[in-house]
Amino acid sequence: MQNKEIPVTDEWYAMRVTYNRAMVAKAVLDGMQVRNFVPMRYNVRVVNQKKVKELVPAISNLIFVYSNVHELKELKRKMEYLQYIVNSRTKEKIVVPQDQMKRFMEVQEVDNENILWFSPHEINFSKGMNVRVVDGPFKGYEGTLVKVKGARDRRVVVAIEGVIAVAMASIDKSFLQPVGV
């Protein structure tokens, strides 16, 4: 029997938390100084007949944790509500490449109020075109230009396969360049 070495480098793991405890998990991880990311969006609700804008998790139960396999195993032991998201075909834990995660987090920072969040199955990527944004606040980003629910025009979508997709704010077509043509 061959003993397979498990790398101990930190990576971004896509995780689920049970019972809408993403913000609880974030607070615990922040307290333990473990890097994490919860995609957020603005929600407007009425409180005492006044509209209140609040920041809430974009996808309930989703958190990304930056850690290594050994530390994550210990975290899961302490936080039983933290669960791996696995690829439905390969049954492997979903690990997000560093550069992809960086771009994904930056999209939210650039324009949080005009972006739309989706589960991957909500978007038909086969009808889209791969593009690069060449000007404006999203300059340098690459994604798929597709029609998304809740928007009049097509949007550039950045996705983490099998986990989540984010549609950027409306981008002028002159700022887009086809990729891989």
C-alpha cells in the first residue's frame, strides 16, 4: 500500500454551513484569525415603515475558508455545522484556485449594489461568449457574457464551477473583447 502525502498548503475551500449560520461561522473564523469570505449583497426591507438597506449573505449557507487540510479538519471538529462542498461528478472537495478566488472577491468590492448572484445551475453558459473587460471599473476581468434573470441586458458572469456565479454590473459593449476566438 502506497502512503500518499497530503500537501499542507493553504487553499480556498468552498464550504456549506447548516441552518443559515454563514455569519456565525464567519464570526467564529474571524475570532480564530482564519481567513474566510462570505459573498454579500444588499437587501432592502421595511422596518417601522422605513426602508432599511442591509448587507446580507448573497447565497445562504455558503462560506469560503482559506486553510490547509489539517487545520480544516480541526475546524470542522470544532464547528460541526461546517461542511465541505463536493463536486457532484468526482466527489472531490471543491478547492478554488487562488487567482480565481481573488478575482471573485474583487468583483464584489468594485460594485456591490449592481451585481447579481446566482447558483451555477441558474445560468446557461453554453449560450454565452467568453470576454475580457478592457476598460471601466472591471478592467482586466474575464467571464462569460450571457443573459441572466433579473437583468435587461447581457452581463459578464464570473463563476466558481459548481458553487456560485456572480453577474457584474451592466458593462458597455465597447469595453468588452472576445477571448479565445
